[in-house]
Amino acid sequence: MERKASAVWTGGLKDGKGEFSAPSGVFSHTPYSFKTRFEDAPGTNPEELIAAAHASCFSMALSAQLGAANLTPESINTTANLKMEKLEAGWAITAVHLDVSARVPKADDAAFQKAAENAKAGCPVSKVLNAKITMSAKLVS
């Protein structure tokens, strides 16, 4: 299985602009710029897309882990809070904190926490990130 996306950038770093697209058409010619990435201008940026990918990947991984324990979630809500910092070597994604709340009938907290930890470790996006990944997971009724 392969997935792809493309990006085009024109101009200098601070005055230029870019756009990215994916063959699925979910996003096509979506603009981004220095200001949407490093300042507070409205619009998206690569790091926001990585956070979205991590939250969605983790949620599916948690569903799979719960299924392996014969538990079916009613809902899993995940927010990935990505931290990017300027280090000596340049900008880096240094941490991601996953905030998770899930409604899982018949689950006890120990089983849920085990499934969440396994999902955090096993999620393909977690595996590709060279960042500290932390998590707060709570089971809601």
C-alpha cells in the first residue's frame, strides 16, 4: 500500500506561498504560507496535518486494540496537541500529547488503559514521529 501527496512552493521563505494536494481530492491546491505555519494567520500547515493524521491513526488503533479485547467502542475522541520548537539545529516537532476520551461499554479502566497504551505504541504515525509522545486517556460513561 502506498499513499502520496504533493506540494508546490513559489517565492522566498517569508514572502512565498505554497499549496498541497492529494490524489483523493480531500484536499486540492490547499494554500499554506510562512504566516500560516509560524505565525497566527488563518489557514493550515504541515504540522496541523500531522496532528490530524496522528489523532485519526491513534483512534483507529485504539478501536482495533479494544476489538482484540472483545470490546466495541461507542466513540473515541482524540486530540493531538503537537509542539514544534526552534532548536539549535532548526525547527523540530518535539512532542505530541494525545488527549483521549472514549465511551466503551463493558470496559474497565485497566483494560482501557492497556488498549490505549498499546494503540499509542502501535499506531503507524506514532512510529514515524521522532518526538516524545504522551497521553491522557479517560474512559467516560
